[in-house]
Amino acid sequence: MGWAGHETLSAILRTAQGDDMAIARVGAKQGEYGAYEYGTSYFRDENGTPFFRYTTPTGNEYGFSVPAWRAFLAEIKKPATGVIPTKFKVTASGNAPWFDRPEVNREALDARAAYWADRAGGTGEGASTLAAAAQAEGSADGGGSGTPSGAAGTARAMTFTADRRYGKRPGTQPGRRTAVRVAAMVVALLVTVTAGAAAHDLFMRSRAWFVSPGASVRVNVLNGTFSKSESPLTFDRLTDLRIVGPGGTTRPDTTAWRVHGDSTDLVWTAGVAGTYVVGAAVAPRDNPKPADVFNAYLKAEGNPDELELRRKNGELTKAVRERYGKNVKALVQVGEARTAEFATELGHSAELVPQENPYSLRAGAELRIRVLVDGKPVANQVVLFGGVGTDGKTIAELAVRSGTDGVATITPGKPGSWYAKFISLKRVTDDPAIDYQSKWATLAFGVR
């Protein structure tokens, strides 16, 4: 789902007030993390000409005509240009932009963007290449054909395709909306902002929470929401993977970590009866966020205090760069014996540790969970919890705060799969590369 931020909403209102070009000046963001288009926005200028704006991971911004953008995109997909290695699979980028992967040459990416950018920030070389190609094609056509071909024809075809893709009639400008139409659009976009604000969470959700000793256990690694994985998490992203049970600790290898499509599973064999902790930590990554995206993220993910601070400091229009690391745990009950491993601290940068064994409780009972960041209890931290009932219906997410001892109390109210989660977010002043560092933690378990 695309983002509809403050800029878009303001443009709709300006359209209602008579500014026919307001919508045209708002960009349409393109591409998920696992797409080469990520970091790009599509615009039409005051003359109705379409163009693309692209920000590289080094922070440089470039402007492209449609043909120049397509040429740039086609080129960076070729290993010969030095941006990506051979056999590079962009869709395997997980929960971070593809160009943040270590095997990507960011300097080469920036160089190719500078070469092809023909509207802003470029060297002019790509513009010359396109002009020469267009002239050569025009000469081959005899210069007088009424049907464009070559680079000129490609440019027109690409413009038409881009217009159709973003819902505009080719070759036209957006007209004035009626007040009713505008109101409906505002409501729809507000819904989109709220629904799209949630970031990619990471959960471990076992196919079965209650299993027998010796059974094969399949834990879904959900990189997206608690109900659906939107992209895979590859084994090389992990800094820790452990299963802790009454018989000790095991460390699964790549054969147990199975990636298929957008999903990942951890498959292991249950040992003796007891309560098992399955946990993983993911290496930190940096991620730039536009201001409206970051504000919506703060609201959706339980960081209202930072959102209020940005409001007080006049920072709501300030884009940020965040370094985030994710940690995930799940509890699986093997056999009948309830054992103390449920309270195991894995030592991750952020962690949720139950103070009672969830498998000793029934639906509706309170469960206390300690919030740890770098091994220390955190007071007043917002903790969100929710789940999916045995009927398959989503259980609405609720919020609580931890007390002075770092303990938050949640109430899993019905049988099903439940989770708790939090994001510890801190401002960074000693690293010019980032503005914030966040540490994520989730915990999942079953309730009867």
C-alpha cells in the first residue's frame, strides 16, 4: 500500500480551492525494499511533463526524464556495470532497501545515477547519449515521419505507460474536483495513512504451539505482519539463532532455515517435554524515512512520546535516517511438563521476558512481561499486544506501558496465537550517519 502523507492531503485541499496543478506536484512513491525502483518518486512538472526523482543511499538526489530513468534502471540491473554481483536477487532483500545489502556497490550506483540523470544532479553524459540516440533514430526515419520511433517513440510510450500506471489520463492535467469528491478522497487517504503506517514487524509464529516430544516443529518467520510475511528473511541476516529447552541449547544451521517465496520457516525436532524458547536476532541496518512516513510510523508503532517531541521541536517535516535491529522470540510447549526455560534471557539488544509461563495460564489471565533493552529493564515503555484467534480472526491490538520495574501486564483474552512487541527508539547525536537508533522485540505464544 502506498503512502499518502501530509503533502498529498494538502494538495487535495488546494485542488478544491482552485489550484489545478496541486495534485500534479505531488510525487507517487515507487517500489518496495526488494525492488530496484525503491527510493524513487514519479512526478509531473508544471508543464505536465513526467519525470522521476531518485535518492541514492549516499543521500544524493537526481532527476530523470522517463527515458533516462528507464535507461538507468536497465543498466543497474546488469552485473557488468558493477552495481550488483552476478546471481543477485533483488527480491531477497528482506526488511531493508536492496541497496543496503553488503554486496551492492553504492558508489557505482551513485555514479550511474549521476551519469543518466538529465533533469537534476547529473553530469550530462546520459542526456547526450539519449539525444544522440534520438537524433540517429530520427535520421534513420527520414526525419519526417508522423509516427515517432526509436528514443523519441520510446519516450512517448513510457510517458503514456507511466500516466496510466498512476491513474492519469495520458497527456492531460488533473482537473478541479468537486467538494464532495475531495472530501471522499481525503477520508480515503486518511484511512490509507493509518493502515499503511505499520512498519515491517518480525514475528515467529509456530504452526502448532502444543506439540509432542519428537515431533517436527515448523515455526513461520513472518516478516511483515503477524498474519502474513511480505518478504523472506535470509539466514545471512541473522546474528543469533537459538532454541533453548530442558535439554540445553541448540543452534540451528542453514538446513533448518528454509526460505520459499516471501516466507521463511524454521524447522526443528522437539526434544523432551518442557517449554522451549526459540529466538533470533537480526543485524542492524540503516533506513532513510521521509518525514510523513516517520511520523506515521511513530504513531502506529507505539512511540507517541517521540512524536510529541518532534511536534514541540518543529521537526514534523524533517526526514530522518534510522538504524534498526530486530529481535524475535517464540515459546513452544512440548508435552505436558511446564519448565523454567520460558524465562530465558537471550541477551539480545531488545527483549521481552515473561514473568510467568504462558502455558500455565488460561485465556483471560494476566501475563506479566519484563521489557529489556541492552539487558536492563525499561520503565514507561509502550508495549503493544494482539493476535489471531482460533477462528482465524484478527484480535485487535492494545497498548500498555511498563512500570518502574520494566514489567508490563497484558491480558490474552481468548484462545489463539498471541504476540507482544515494542520498539525502543533513541535519538543519536554522536553518529552523523543516523538520527535515531531503534531496537525491536517481539514475543509470540499460544493460548488455550
